[in-house]
Amino acid sequence: MSKLNHIVILTGAGISAESGIDTFRSEGGLWEQYPIEQVATPEGFAADPALVHNFYNMRRAALKTVKPNAAHIALAKLEKGLHARGGSLTIITQNVDNLHEQGGAENVIHMHGILTSLLCQFCGHRWESHEDTSPNDSCIACQRRSGPRPDIVWFGEMPYELDRIDQVMSQADLFVSIGTSGAVYPAAGLVSEARRRGTKTLELNLEESQGSYLFDESRLGKAGDIVPKWVAEVLAA
Ligand code: OAD
């Protein structure tokens, strides 16, 4: 493997599966257990805020019981290794858990938001919180009651940090997609953007995804097995 210095990685629910967090589109996954339109759209929140607060309270509480797995830890090692040789790693994650950070990664973009943050639907203030929330809560900035909502990008909303994502993509030598089905845009379109720029592309996933044919190389297996092996190859090169 030739020497790669600036790597951008897109991660999805599959990287956290071995930590015990449900993926979305597998059999029995989250979107079979809960209707998307109820818990992951602004309209669902407006219709029943208590139900939506409870859904994210449950997921936030579950975060306290899980640990990063070998794949998260390997990516943190890769970040340090690339940095030591003058390179960089940016992890763009669709995941709303904080397992990359718990595993030691620092340069992480949460394009779909994160469970440990709240957003005021009135004034737009965002702040860190690990506690349960309810429709009776008030915003810590504008004080308006019922302002706080989960800081999660719902369907129909704009993902975070698209400018920064574009900037890191423009500097990448390699784009890697790990544990995502490639079903949700704009994340699913990043591989095509990488190809357009002439950046090499690699997919690491349990099974073939909708966009596997777009990658220069696809390796299939569990993230906990194939990610540490790939990281060792990059760091040895
Ligand atoms: P999906 O549930 O759509 O896809 C998870 C992918 O991970 C599938 O391709 C699985 O085959 C793969 N997978 C499962 N276990 C794995 C393992 N142990 N190792 C490696 N791969 C594994 O989840 P995402 O692609 O992340 O958005 O979904 C994208 C977005 O859709 C989410 O961010 C969420 C959801 O709606 C929002 O909530 C805005």
C-alpha cells in the first residue's frame, strides 16, 4: 500500500454494532422498531414532543452502558499515527453516539448531530447535556419553555458542517466508508464526490452496500475485525 497521509473516513451505524447499538436498516433494526416519521422528523416532534423526547432519552441512557469496540479504538490509533507523520485523519460520522470520542478520536464531525447535545428550536442555541429531557424544559439561553429538542438532524433537515466536509474531502488522498448502508444523502454521495476529485476510495462493511460498485475496493467483514487490520496496513506503509 502506498503512503497515505490525508484520510477521510465516513462511518455509519455498522461501526457501533459490535458495541451493542442497533443499526437502522437491518432486520429488527431501529427503523423496524420505531416509525421514522414519528421519531426522526420535525413533524413527528411537533405532533408528540413527549414521545420524541422519550425515544432520545432512551438512546442517550443506552450510551452510558456501551463501550467503544476495536474498530473505534483502531481509528483513534490511526489518527495519532497519521498526525505523527504530518498527515491527518478526519472522521465524518453519521452516528449520534459518542463512541469515536470515547475510543480516543479527536477530529470527529457529527454530521447528523449527537445524543449528548441539545438544540433550542426557538433560538438555535446548542449545548452539551447528558440528562433526560422533556417538553417542560426551558432553553438555557433564551429561557423559553419547550425550546430544547434533541440535537439530531432529522429527515428533511440540513446536516451539520457541510462546508467543513467539503474542505476535508478536497484535501483527501483516500476516502473510506465504514459500516454504512449508503442509503441516506448527502453522506451516501461522498464516495461519488471523492471519485470526481480522483481520490482513492475503499469500503469496509459487513455486506455489500447499495453503493459498493462505486468504490475502488470493498472489503467485507465485521468492523471489529477488518478495521484494525486495515489500520495496521496503513500505519506500516
Ligand atoms: P444502516 O442501518 O442503514 O446501515 C448499517 C450498515 O452497517 C449496513 O450496511 C450493515 O451491513 C453494516 N453493518 C452491520 N453490522 C456491522 C459490523 N459489525 N461491521 C461492519 N458493518 C456492519 O445505518 P447507516 O448507514 O448509518 O440518520 O444509516 C444512515 C442514517 O440513516 C443514520 O445516520 C440515521 C438513519 O436514518 C438519521 O437519523 C438522520
